[in-house]
Amino acid sequence: MKRKTRLICIFALLICFIIGGCASQTDEEKKIIKVGTNAEFPPFEYINDEGEVDGFDMAIMRAIGEEMGYEIDIVNMEFKSLAASLKTGALDAVAAGMTVTEERKQTVDFSNSYYGAVQSIVFKKDRAVNSLAELNGKKIAVQEGTTGDILVTPAEDNEVITDSSTEVKRFKKGADAIVELKNGGVDAVVIDSSPAHSFVAANQEDLTYLDLSDTEEFYAIAVGKGNQELLDDINEGLERIQNNGVFDQIVDQYINGNTVNVRQTSNNPIMQIIYDCKYVFIDTNGYQLLLQGLGVTIGISFAAVCLGIILGFVIALMKLTETRKKRKTVLSVIANIYINILRGTPVMVQLLIMYMIVFRSNMAYLAAILTFGINSGAYVAENIRAGIMAVDNGQMEGGRSLGFTYAQTMRYIILPQAIKNAFPALGNEFITLLKETSIVGYVAIQDLTKAADFIISRTYEAFYPLIAIAIIYFILVWGLTQLLAVVERRMRQSDLR
Ligand code: ARG
């Protein structure tokens, strides 16, 4: 009975922890506004050398916040999810170089516009594109859901791109569209002029652009439909910074003063590789992003493994009450439900549920640690149970006949052997967990995989960053394997086999 109570206490504590985590977040929502963006749109929004979301729009929002007494909390997500997140209330505002369109006005409200732009065609230097109409029947890459996407997608009301054989490839990021162009997968990229100029500046050797002067559009900040109070404040803040010179300063800093790293080239292929690596990892600070990402990956994995072990033990013991009592018990039923649900659904789905529903898009790290820990717990539980079942029944009988209680026999005789039995399987589980954390980028965590992703966006090079993280993961797993081998050897020291 005492043991049961202890188990229940541990469980209750965990639940309190989760609920407490959620609740503490709601307390501090005083004047914080959540501003969504998609940091794939330089110079309006991008990831800076420190791995933070930065850019013209962010500077504008912070300046408005300063004027109007708001704290700005920036949330980086896919461009096409921004409007929907305003609707659900996950965001208060969107600052993402978002163009005012009649269609978008149906779902969101726009501030006064703060910037005018046109669309541009980006293409390879060795060919000439003189008008949008020339792209009829060609392959075009765009960022999904943007005005560029609308401009080139053949539709009834599209007067220029009328050829339905025109192939539009939609990417989540503008940079990926550029990589596709460089790889020869498309003939052109159609995107807003400022990012087009940034992309071309970073790829001067092989890309160029054409601005489409008759496609003028205006950027504005969006808020949820009917959120007049926030909209008025944003408009007022915008007006104030336009009058006091701060706005112009930000234009100078982010749009006029935008410097790019120049890339060295060489005819010698070995030298070219060295230059490329230097550019990707050093000049554009890729190594810093990788180091930060590595820390995050290790941190999340370590915390999740610890949680997984604790939960795994608890669940395994709960499930074993069934073996002991030779009938189903409340605890074993709970344990079975736990194991079945967590093993029966993809961890990616669990992560999204935890982050978006349980945590309402707050505290991504905690959400990730809990998801992976809870998920791993199910597997660890089965490994430990297998380890326990592999211990001969006679051991329990022996312990009991020596006068030990069930719990004592478990603790001093069965579990030490069980852990040894389960160890190889547990090692597998930890290795899997480490690699599985590579999906945390989906909930806005900058782990190792996400770091590679950022580097691709910044350098338009996919090869070096991806190979680099593959090697880093490999080294991590290799290190972990060595560590597990050492521990296993220690544990087996007393064995006769
Ligand atoms: N101005 C374009 C639009 O509203 C593209 C904006 C893309 N912005 C971004 N942060 N990715 O559709």
C-alpha cells in the first residue's frame, strides 16, 4: 500500500508540474504582445549571427513597443500560418513584410502601411528574362502563400501567367527557392524586391534580378480582425516613430546599410572547398549557430532521458502489479494505456499537441523535454519490464524466503539484475531519442538540425551544413555508445560470464 501511495504521489507531482508550467505563463501576460513573423525574408526578418530573429520589421515593432508601452515577444513560424494564428489568438500581431491585399483583409485587420515594394524575378546570369510574361510555361519557385505565389500561379484572374503548364514550386522559405534555382530545378524565383536584392547580393557570381515596376504593393502590420485597440496603438506608435526620426534610422540601418559577406572563388577545386567552408562556417558565423544548436540538442536529450528513466521505472512497476497479483489492477491498466497511447502515435504529433495545445505555443523547451521524456518513458518501461521478467522467478522466492518483503526483494535482488538485462535495449532507446530530437525545429527550437537549416537560408549552401550536422550527430551517438559500453562493463564486473 505504501508503495502504491508513493507511486501515486510521484504521478501527481508530475501532473502538477505540467499544469503549474502552463499556469505560470498566463500570469505574466500583462502588456506583452506576441508578434508573429517568418524570419526567411531578409532584410525584413532573418536570423542574425547570434541565432536570434532580427530585421527591419522586428526593429520597427520594438520601436513601436517602446513608444506605446508594450513588450514584444517574437514568434517565428511559417509565413502561410501567420494569418491563421492571428485568428486563433496564438498571435496578437504579425510583422512579416506582409502585403495588404483585399483577400487578406477578410481575415485580418491591417495597420497603416509602412513600406512599398514590387515583385522581382530572380534568375541565372547566363540567361535573359525581360518580363513576367516570359515565364509562361516555365518552372518558377516562390515562397508559399506570398504575393509572388499569387502573381505567378495560373488562375482565372491572372492576366499575365495564362499558360496552365506553368509549373509553380512552392517553398516554405524564400532561400530554399533560391537554392532550387541555383541547383537548376527552376528557371526563376519570383519574390518581393528587397529579399530578391538581398539574395542576389549574396550570390553575385551567378544570379541577377528584374524588378517588375507595375506590381507595386504595400506592407503593413496585421492584427486579429476587430482588435481595434491594438491596431490604434500600432498606428499611433508607427506615426510617432515616423515623426521622431526613429523609422528613418531603422531604414538606414537595415535596408540601406545592408552589408553582405563577399565570397572568395578559386579555379582550384580544393581551394574552392576551403573557401566555401570558410564562407559557410566562419564568415557567416555558421559555427556559432552549430555550437548553440549542439548545446540545445544535448540539453533537451539529456533532460528527456532523465525524465524517461524515471517515468519508465514507475510505469514498469505499475504494469508489474499485474504479474504479481495475477489479475489486472488499476495501476497496470493506467500503465497499459500510457504505453499504448505513447507508442501508438508519432512523436512528432505528440510534440505538436504538447506545444500548441497543452502549452499554447509557450515554453517550447519544456514542451519538448516533456514530450520526449514522456514518450521515451513508454519504451523504457517495456525495456525494464523485459529486464525484470528475464530474472528467474526463483530469485523472488529466494528473497522472500530470506525474509525480505516484496519491495526489498525487488530493490536489492531483482532490479539490479533487471537493469543489467535491460541495458542494451535502454542504450538503443537513448540513441534513438537523441536523434529523434531533430524534429524540435518544428516548435521553434533552434537545435542542431535547425541550425543547419538556418545556415542554408543564410548561405544558400545545403551540402556543407547538412554533412556537418550528420557528422556531429554521428560523433554524439558514438560518444554515447562508448559511454554506455563503459557503464555496462562496470555493471558486469561481478558477473561470472
Ligand atoms: N510581401 C509578400 C506577401 O505579403 C511576402 C512576405 C513574406 N514575408 C516573410 N516574412 N516571409 O505575401
